[in-house]
Amino acid sequence: MEQYLIPANSKKSQLIFNTFRPIDLAILVIGFCTSVILLLLDDNMAVKAMFLKLAPVLVCGFLVVPIPFYHNVLTFLIEMYRYFTRPTRYLWRGWCVRHVTDDESKK
């Protein structure tokens, strides 16, 4: 039986700009639009006010930034939340390890 290794970056071609999922772009667009609306509503140009107006786009941009071993910060935070809220025993099993069951070992 032939076994093929899948390249690590094979799913990147399915993403928008090889980085973003549709939900990531939606989060980024919502943050950007919120910041633009806040900038247009008030003409206060103080540093603190500008930081508060730009906070939505900064937070949303931080959530969709790619990080190693996870898709982005949002995915990392979701996985961390799931790990700490669901007491599950995780068994390590590599993606290219061949597991032999009892049926296969008897052959």
C-alpha cells in the first residue's frame, strides 16, 4: 500500500490571500468599519480619544494575525478555552504515524 505525505502548507491555497478565512476577514472588516464610524462621529483629536477610536480595528487585527502552530490568535484563544473548560485526556498521535489495530497485527 502506497502512503503519501501531505505538504504542511496544502491548505493555504484554500484561504483568501493564503492567510484569511472568510470569518477572519469579516472580523477585520467589522473592526475597521466600527473604527471609521467612531472617527466620523466625534471630532475629538486627543491621543486617548484616538486610541479608543482605533481600538476596535487594533483588537480585530490582533485576533487575525497568523501565529506559528495555529491559524491565528483567535484560533489559539478558542483552542485554549476549549482545553481549559473541557476536562479531556488528550493522547498524542502524530498525523503521519501508522496505528496498527489488533485486526491488522494478527495478519
